[in-house]
Amino acid sequence: MKSIIIAIGLFFIVQAKAQTTIKTDSFQVKGNCEECKERIENAADIKGVKNANWNEKTKMLVITYDSKKTELDKIELAVSKSGHETTHHAADLKAYNGLPKCCKYETTHCDKK
């Protein structure tokens, strides 16, 4: 009986430690429309990401991820490679130039030539 109680206690300790690696953060991502939303959220869907939700009005991407599997900067970089400028990364120029006209936004970092 005592070993069952110890096993149950260890199970809960392991579960509590595993849960502490799940984080929710947010960062700004430039975009304009529902098509941007889909592209941004798909780009953020890398290994370790549990949920990504971009708000068209606030331009904020709220991300829930496992910090043991990825980090916030890697997620931002993945989004920027899709053509969308983030808080800390300029948009990839080739990807930005390939965006549909409705998805072009005012950029401060990438040269649109």
C-alpha cells in the first residue's frame, strides 16, 4: 500500500514538472487580413508549439509552446520567414514580395525592392 502511495505521489510530481515547461507569450506580427492570419498561424506551427492565434486588429500573435522543445525566438524567426515582420525579426524579402497584394503591409525593416 505504501508503494502505491509513493508511486501516485511521484506521478503528480512528474506531471507538475512537465506542466511548468508550457509557456504562453505574445509578440507583434505585421499583417492585414484573414489570409495573413492563416499564413502567420501556420508558420508558427513548429515543433513544440501547442497553439498560435493571431489577432488581425491588435496584430499580436499569442503562442502557447513547450519551452523544452522550442523557444520564442525560433517561433518569431519561422513567422518572419513567411513574409511577416515580427517584433524582433525583419520579414524575409523574397517571401514578403511573394505575398498577395492584400497582404502587403507597411514595413520598417525589409526593403521592398
